[in-house]
Amino acid sequence: MKINITPLGTVSPYPKGNMNCPGFLAEYNGHKILLDCGNGITSLMKMPDDLQKLHIIVTHYHKDHFGDLGALQYASFAYHNLRLLKEQIKIYLPENDFANNKKSIICNKESFAEYFYVSNNFSFNINDLKISFYDNKSHTIETFMVKLETTDFKIVYTSDLGTTNFEKAVEFCKNSDLIICESSFLKKHNSQSKTHLTAFDAGLLALKSEAKKLVLTHFWPEEDKMLYLEEAKTVFQNCELAEEGKTQEGLPNYHH
């Protein structure tokens, strides 16, 4: 069975023009898995259809990754009251770190949602789709990489990832059909950050993990996206840019 993935947001730390903060909507066997829900992503969602059988994964408590969660909670409440949403949306939240964020999210009474806590190496299944989590301990706070896999495909969404513990990230991504990887910086930025990747680092991750395809995301809103692609391709050729609304259809049968 195939999976479709649509980028809803690709930039950080703020939306700009038609670009939103991070969010990717995966559709599989009638279910939807939203990987992060940054500022602006709800503008590209089809309501109330995308609320049906929706699983929302918040990878970490940086607001550019969950800024639209309140909007989705209110939407679930409104559509349930209109009798257009019968099943609660499911929201998965990091168990540790920033308890006040968890409390403020869960105390929202105007939502039709069920909540689950995520910890390191946690996993759950949606039919034959296994969704697993791994904290690479390389971002500024607890942040989960997410793997979606069946016997037919393996897809990894890195969320925010740093260069420390790089080999552990390679191990988690090993033999992926697709890696959706953050690429916050370019080499020319001369950033000293160890809590984000450059586009070159993203290409290296795909190469070392022997992935089949790489999709870059998490761009600086003011930068020319094509520069990220050019830099990543110096290491890994089968690479493209995530673009809002551009669906990766019928994975994994997309190989060049």
C-alpha cells in the first residue's frame, strides 16, 4: 500500500509569503498523520476532511513546530459540534520538557481531541504502519525524529536535528526510501550551530544512511531555496526541495 506526503510548511522560524512553518501531512490507508503543525499550515488543510482519522505529532516544544495546534483543536471542536467530525483527533506530545506547554495544550476544553505522550523509542501502529520516535539529543531541547514504516517503505522525518550524535541519526535513517531532512543553514552562513544541519550535512546524512531519496526542508525564509538544493547535491544527487502543497505521491514508487 502506498503513502502520500504533502508539505504544508517548509520554513523557520516564521512564515513568509506562501511559505509556512514546519508541517508535513502523510496519508495512508484512510488515515492522516501530521508531522508537526507550525504557524500557517492550516491554511493548506482541507476542512473538515483532513480532520478525519487525524493523528498530529508534535516533535518538540518550539513554537514554529506547533504554532497552529490551537487552530486545529478549535477546528475539531467546531466540526464535532456541527456533527461533521465523529472521531476525536489524536495528538502526540513529548512527555518531557516544558511542562507548561503540555498543560496549556491539554487544558484547552474547546477541542475534540485525545492526547498521548511520546518518550524516546516510543512507537505505535496504525494498522500495518509503524510510527516510531527517536530523540537524537542534538537539538536544544528534547526533539523526536519520526519514522514511518511498513513492509513496503521506510520514511524518516528528522524534525530539528544537530550534528552531534550524527552516526546515531544515520543508524535511525538506515536504508530509508525517503528522508525529509532539516537544512537550516548553508555552508556560506558560517554558522557555529551544532543544533541544526546545513544542506551539505543533510546530503551527507542521506548518503551515509544509503537512502533512496532526500527532501530538504526547514529553510531560512529570506534565503534562495535553490542554494540549498545545489549544496546538498554536491553530496547526494537524488534530492529535491519540499514545497508547500506539492505532494509526494504513491511512495515508495517514485525513484528516478
